[in-house]
Amino acid sequence: MHRKLNEFAKHYPHLVVCCRVKEFAQANFKLDNLRGAVCLEPLTDEQIQEYLNTVNRPDLWSMIQSVPALQNLLESDDKGDVGLLRVPLFISLAAKVYDPQYPFQTKTELLEQYVERQLSKDVRESDRRKEIKQRQWAYKTPELEPKRQKTLRTLWWIAQTLRDENQIGHCFYAYAFGRISQSNWYEEARY
């Protein structure tokens, strides 16, 4: 695989390869034809707080500070992976979905809430109103879009296919489905 990437990079100098540092180190190969590397560091408390203020969610920082389950999501896990909420993707998802009435306490719960939010009719209609002129939609109205169950089945299939082929998760939903194999909607989607 690394030979193919190196060959590809010779012809496409603007190539970007994304991977977790730990997984890249385990792969034990060098990409000779890339122009450089960037390693993202975990967000600091100040960066998280600043981001949440920017997206008008300062209440979430207060919750993180006061709810033990959310405090735990700032801490590294037993495998040495950084705290979930120190990763830009996950703090962004948390800012979009956190509701004190339905708090998440784990990565699985956060991902479940995000996928459910994205599949909700309200969000789909809102996205259409915001971006109607900028996007060409595959379906003219949300009512014509595939039903929730069909979408979940498709996402489950993508996740299974990537996992079975040992592909690194290039698709957020595939990542979500690969990580939450015990969740209710994942099980529902299979049938």
C-alpha cells in the first residue's frame, strides 16, 4: 500500500494523507514523496472554551466542568488516546447535539445523538433552506429522500465494508458505525 501511495504522490504533489499517529506508526512505513507532515495536538481547556464561546455554546463548557461524565471525556483513556472532547471533530459534534435533558456520557452516545440529529427531518429541511442556492440536492424534498431505516442500513453496510477490507475510516459515518456496534439504531439498521 505504501508503494502505491508514494507512486501516487509523485504525480499529485498536493496529496494529503490523514491518519492517527498511533496507526501510522504501527503501519511502519514511510511516505517519501510528501512535502511535509502536520500532527494535530489535543485541544487545551482554553481552546475548547474559546471554540464553545465562538459557536454560542458557553453553557456546554459549564456542563463539562460540572458533570463528572463529561469531565471524564476530557481525560486520556487507558489506551493512551486523548480525551474525546479534546479532538476538534468531537467537540464540534458535542456543540451541535448536547442537550442537558439528554446528556451523552460516552463516544457511542455522542455519535448516536449526532447521527439521529442529522437524519431528523427538521435538520434536513433547515439545511435545505440555508443552502438551497449553493447545493444541488439529489432529492427535491426531504419527503423524497430515503427513509431513516434505509439510510441506516446503507451506513451500516459502508462501515462493515470498510472494516472487512481493513480500510482506515475515511467516512465519519463508517467510523461511527464501526465504533458503536452495540447501539440500538445500529442493530435496528441491520434488519
